[in-house]
Amino acid sequence: MNISGLEFITCAHLDAQQISGVNNLLEQATIADGARPLNEHAWLHLRHGGDEQGHHVLAVIAPQPNGDTDEQAIVGYAHVDITDQVEGASAELAVLPNMRNMGIGRQLVDQVITLSPDGRLRLWAHGETPGAQALAQSAHFEMTRSLWQMRRSLFALIPQPEIPSGIQIREFDESRDIDAWLDINKRAFAHLPDQSSWTELDLRRRLAESWFCPEGFFIAERISDSRVVGFHWTKVHGDPPIGHHHPHSDHQHDDRPRGEASHNHDPIGEVYVLAVDPAAHIRGLGRALTLVGLNFLRSLGLGQAMLYVDTDNYRAIELYSELGFVHWDSDVMYKRRLNL
């Protein structure tokens, strides 16, 4: 379908007006779909910049004669990350809800493909929707990865953690835990480059976010030599219920760009990042760290907790299921077929 005045702009950096337009589009897409169209990595770079290997693709409609404004209207957006030379470029995109089913999504995908250095491309869809499946199939992509979102009630009983002998759990200390955290994160998630590739800048950028709460960032260390052997970083989306004190209650506890409207949902806690040192071999530590974090989130008066886990991570799904989590939704990765 031809849309009068539609054009595509590719750039490495967005100006303030473009950022505002993209934020408006993403907010409307989030409300319509019930899920954010971008992952946290893309959100942070959209807000702060610094993504030198990233690209932004805007689908814009030029001002119409006798229109109410002389500004371009952003009706589609794609974020492209070309940093992963092993797996290839990846992208996420969104189209303004009232402009869907007009071919804009497919044209965005075509634009994004041209930005891939070698023709490979992975597309993330947040929420396993028929629209995303249809778009992927029409552009010759196939599903290669599925990420479950699991949830559980925090009103239901949460067992007290049984801390393994010789281990103590304390609050994260930015002055001494950065290197140890990055080392474990790299080795524990070696099979997931988007997580294991975090740098000190990536970590510090998240520590500086308004939602960050050090009281909810737990470190497990060996008592005998103070070696860090695991961690559980929790996160709160939205403000805790009135009447329940959050250690950073003067902050805005969400991860949306500043100035963006609320998504109007109940606050929810997240098992944000959890890992045990693969070389430590400490039985029961992952379970204990999970329970420590869940009890903390419950202490804030939150009603639910969520987490993300790959569908082929059977051991983790078994643990989380034992702790009361159930499948809620799925994020899906599609990969472009090159042997057409």
C-alpha cells in the first residue's frame, strides 16, 4: 500500500525532536500491545546515546498541505544493533498502532536488512503476536529462540531461604564488586552474548538509573575468602504501593525515558539478573538467592514478581516452577533465512 509522503530516515543519532517523536510512538505501541517493543539495551541507548554501532531507522510522513503542523510525523521506528559479529545484527521495531496493516512494518524490515554488514539479521518480537509472526514469515524469517516471561504472586507463601554453609549474602558494593560481578556475568551467560557482553559502562549505566535500588541487589560471597560466588539483582517496575516504604522512595521507579507517560499498570517486581559462578559448584545457592530476592520484593508490598528465561533452559524453568512461577508470555527471536 502506498502512503502519501512516507519516507525512511537512517541515522546514528537522534535529535531531541526525533527522540520525543519516537518516545510517543513507543508509548502508544506499549499501551496497545501490553508489552514494550524495545529491550532495555535499546531503551538506554535511545535515552543516553553512546551506541556507536547502533542505527535508528525512522518511518516518517512529510507534512501534508493545509495540515495542522509542519513537522514530520514518526509512524514507525527500528533500532538496529550490529555489534555481535558472531550471531549477526539484531533489530527491534514498532509501528504506530493506527498506522498498522499498511506495509510500514515490512518496509522497515527491508530498510533494516540493508544495514546488516553481512545480510544476516535477527528480529525480536516482544510478545508472541500473530502480527509479528505474519511479518516475520512475509520477510522470510524463521523463529530461532523463545524467551518465556514467568510470573508468580507475592501474596502466596514464599519460603525462607536456606543459605548454603560457608556462604553469606550481603548488599552489592559498587566500590568493590564491579569486576567480580562482570566476571561471573560473562562466564555464567557465555551462551547469551547479549548478556555476557556487558561492560563496566553497561553496568554503571544501569546503576545510575532512577529505578536502581542497592538494597535489592544481593551478592553471595564465600565467608572464608570473601570471594563473590553469585548474585541476584532485583528490579521494580512502577512505584511500590502507598504505605510501603521503598529505600529509594524519592525516585521514579521505572525504566521509561524521562518525561514519558506512565503505562498505567500495577507495580511489579522482577528477578532481573541472577547467576551463580559456574566454577563454584555450590548446591542450593541459586534457589536461596532467588528466595532472598522474592522476600525483598514482597517486603515492598508488591503483588507480583516476573522473570525472563530461555525456553530451553530446563533446569532454570524447573526451579522457577517449583517456586510458584508460571508461564505468562513469550518474546520470540526470528532469524533471516539467507538460503532462499
